[in-house]
Amino acid sequence: MWVLGQLLEPYPAIFMNFRSIKEVSYPFMINLCFRLRTLLFDAMKAAVDRLSHSTNFLNFLAQHALIMQEELPTPIEESIDDKRYHFMSLILNLANTFLYMINTYIIVPTADDYSMSLGAPATVCGIVIGSMAVAQVFSSVYFSAWSNRSYFRPLVFSSIALLIGNVMYAMAYDFKSITILLLGRLFCGLGSARAVNRRYISDCVPLKLRMQASAGFVSASALGMACGPALAGLLQTEFKIYKFTFNQNTLPGWVMAVGWFFYMIWLCISFREPFRPTQDTNVAPQTSDGTNENDALEKGLQQPLLPSTEANQDDEDCGSDDESEGSRGPANSLRSAYRLLTPSVKVQLLIYFMLKYAMEILLSESSVVTTYYFGWSTSSVAIFLACLGLTVLPVNIIVGSYISNMFEDRQILLASEIMVCVGILLSFHILVPYTVPQYVCSGLIMFVSAEVLEGVNLSLLSRVMSSRLSQGTYNGGLLSTEAGTLARVVADVTITMAGYLGQKTLLNVTLLPSLVICITSILATCFTYNSLY
């Protein structure tokens, strides 16, 4: 209708007089056809542009999950994918990701108050927040290995561990024990099933839906990161039931425990273990002597037509072929996975470590810094952190749909690193009084630049990383998870150790390592710039 209206707009008078149509019929039809072709071409071009922007954004967002796309599947592989895929099971994996990210960040606004209520310094919040990441370093490995055999059992174990961990976290207040508090967070980290969630998408979602599922994984993570602090800001009440205290410190633990309990029930009712093909499904017929017919045929074809004195050499060649076939398999240890990393990939993992370190410093010490300098309440800290989290998806829309179409990924990568460095420099407290605009603006620059950097870095990493790291236990997703988790652990330990120097120097002392690592990553990027494609 729009095209028809645009087409006939210049000719309103023609339809007022039937005689005039006959008089100008031939020129009119020529002009009409020309305009029709132009309008249809413009409409098709606009539709293609919208589709391209949408596809580019989904592809850019999906690559955050570091689920590398494999070659086009065969019809047999497609039928196996269809048997494995179950929509509700995918939703349950995304829900697990969403809840876990809420669980990670819901305690950030109140961790310092909780630590002080148990008689510990406010900067112990770094250990409280980071203990979950410490456990995640180990849980990522065994969950990735466990997912080789099952997906349902790891998710059930994850739910139970997180349920127990949150109850312990909440009960530490009434027991007046910082030990129980830390053990509760360790249990929560042991329940980190992000490796299972990523592996399920990689193995069980058909290739035609994998990009959307990967984008859903990243979106669930981003929304969970924003909802965690926002939910903590709403839990500003205090009451007591029997001997248990419910306040802003303990309610995050109780709320998440209830959430994981209902999730576990939903999981047991709705999850379906994926179909796993066995080797017995396509067994070749056997000959009379018991050997496989296909093997006998292959052996017959491999026999030389004429006897050769180089038979041993042929055998050696066959053996080397077998070894080359094995060398194309997935890495079977962290050491073998590390050997597959090229210098450019190592630099990109360093960049990932740097951005996660800088973001963790900003988020984890936000409650201590803002309380010391500005006297912010828990609600104010929660609003600030929630606003930072809400920038994730809009920033990725802009970068994925527009900026990535105008510049090369390595150009965006280097520019983002420089902007992260600028944000860190602006965050230092030197000479002049520290103000809210300085803290908010520098934190926003650092966080948004780190988000842009993460998207571009993982987009590059998914393209240049060896295809052998797209499958198996020790895959590219596990390596990136380990790098990011180690960064969070080191950052949280840095906050706690810097706390012994006093809250007055906490900000500058924790920002200094971020600046050093950021400058190092920029120099490393410049040295490997020509190999970043």
C-alpha cells in the first residue's frame, strides 16, 4: 500500500478525468513503470539493510559466548541435532545463566556492610565477592568434563550447590561467622554451570538456531548482571522469623535460595536429556570370517597393483596419516589446549583478562568507595550498578549493527583499549577533591569501553582460535572463562590486600595494577596488530 501510494502520488489529476488518461496513456505508463522499478528497488534495499543490521547484531552478540561455528553439517548430523534439540531444555539452560549472574552481583551493594556486621573490615568484601570466582575456576573444568556424559545431572548438582550456598550465606549473619559466609559463597561458585550452558548450545542446538541461542546466552548474562544489584536495592527491609534475621544483608541469600529451589523443581519436570548417538547405530555388515565388510574393502583397495619394495614406507605413511587424523581432534588437557594458542590468541586472552580485571575492580569496590567519598546508601549503589548493567545490550546493538560495519575489528579493539585506559586515568584521586561526576563519568567510560572491547575481542577470538578448541572439554569457551574468572579472583584479592593500607588509599592502589595491565595489553596489541583478523 505504501508503494502504491508513493507511485500514484504525482498523478492525482489523472483520475479526475477519464479522457485525460487516454491522452497521456503511453507517457504515463512509461513513467509509472520507471517509478515502480525505482520504488521497489528502494524498498528492497531498505529491507536488505534492516536484515543485514539485524543479522550483524545477532552474530556480534552471539560471538560473546565464544561458541565457534563449525562447518556446514551433513544431513545425518542435522537429523542428530534435531533429535538432541529440546526448546524447554534450552530455556532452562538460559534460565540457569540468568539466575547465576543475579546470584553473582546481588551481594555487591551490601557486601561491605555484611562484612562489617560480622566484625571484619569493609574491604573484606573483596574476598567475599571473589570467593565465588575462586571456586568457579575449578568448577568450570569439572562441569565441562561432566557435560561429556550428561547435561541434566550437572544442572541438578549446580542447583543444589547454589541452594546450599545461599542458605549458608544468609545464616552467617545469625551465627556471627565470617567463615560460614565465605563457605556459602564458595558453594555458590562450585555450582557455576556456565560451561554446561555454553556446551549445551554448542552440542545440542541445531546450526540454524545456534546464533540466536548464543545471543540469548549473552543477553541472559547481561540482564542478570543488571537485575542483581537492582534486586538488592529493593530488599531494604528488616524483620525476624523465629531465630533468623531478614535484612538487606541476608535477604539476597534467602531470595536466591528460594529462586534456585523453584528452578530445581522446574528442571526436574521439564528438562530432557539430549539424544546421544552411539556407535552401534550404523554398524557395517560383516564377512564370513567375522571382519567388517567395509574394512575388508578398504584393505583391498589399499593393496598395491604391483609388488613394491617400499611397503614399509607405505605403512609408515599410513601411520602418519592416522597421527594427523588424531592431531585434528579436540585438546585433551589444558597443556595441549595452550599449545594450540597462537601469539595473537594469547594477546586476546590477555586483553580479556585485563577488561575483566578492570570491571571487577570498578564493581566490587563501588560500595566501599562511594560510601567513603560520597556517603552513598545501599540503594544509591544498587541504582548505579544497575544502570551500568543496563548499558550492555544498547552498546552491543550500536557496535554490532553500525560501528562494526564502518571499522575493522582490530581498529575498534585498539580504540576501546585506549578508552579503557582513559577511564582508568580519570578515576584516580589526585590533588583535587573527588566528586560524584568524576567517579560516575570515569566509571561509565571504563565500563562501556570494556563492554565494547569484550564484544570485539571475543568476536576476533572466535575467528582466529583453532577449530580443535571448538569441541571437547578443554574448549575455547573454557579458556576464556578461566581467563576472566582468574582476573576476577586477582582483582578481589587486590581489593582486600589494599584495604590494609586504609580506605583513603584504596582507590588509587587498586587502580594502579589496572593501569599497568591495560598499558601492557595495548603494547601487546600493537605488536600483534597485523595478525589480528
